[in-house]
Amino acid sequence: MDTNVRPDEIPDGFTAADPTQANAGPDSKQAQKQAQQEQKRSILEQSLTPEALARLGTIKLVKPEKVTAVENMIISMAVSGKLPGRINEGKLIEMLEGIGAKQNQAKSINIQRKKYAFDSDDDDDNDDDLL
């Protein structure tokens, strides 16, 4: 079958685009996402020692949101040039604890009650002062 068609042979209302490539959009997005993941993995492998990378993989099974936050922090440091060297396991643990502390601070709730002039928690509960 001849797939080479001259533009003047195409009827009105039709295009020379291949209909089988119409679904290339999601595939290209998938390929782009795959390439981003590969680049992210490559940066992490260069930035972390093997022990730290293994620990990160282990923690990812239990707390993926915490690992994602640390990975993003490491990648941003590496890209901006603020990473002095490879991160060892001890430094990774410190970073994980720092992320955990920030997440715990966001979860705490502080309730402050307002005090009113005629609060029922007064020492004298008689209503003589209201008469």
C-alpha cells in the first residue's frame, strides 16, 4: 500500500495526517513522564550514596509522601548547585526528620477560648449580680 500521497490528491475535508498516530498524544505524555522519572532517578543516584539510596527506597514503601518531599528537596539542591557533595545515610536521616517535624507542626491544632464577662465558669455561680 502506497502511503506517500501528494497534497493535490487529498479530497476536501481530509488531511494527510496518519490516523494511527492520533493516539500518540497520551503515548508521548507517557514517554515524557517516563523520561522525567529517569532523569529524577539519575540525579538521585548521583547525589546520594548507595546506602542512602537504599534507605530512601525502603522508606518509600511506608511513607511515599515524605520520600517525595525529600527527593524534591535533594533534586532542587542538586540542580541549583547547593549540594556540596554526596549525601550519606546520616544526612538523609536528618533531612527526613526535618521533613517529619515540619509535617507534625502543620498537624497541630491550637484552640483558644474566649472569656466573656458573664461566663458560667466564674467562682460564684449565683445570679444575684444579674438582678
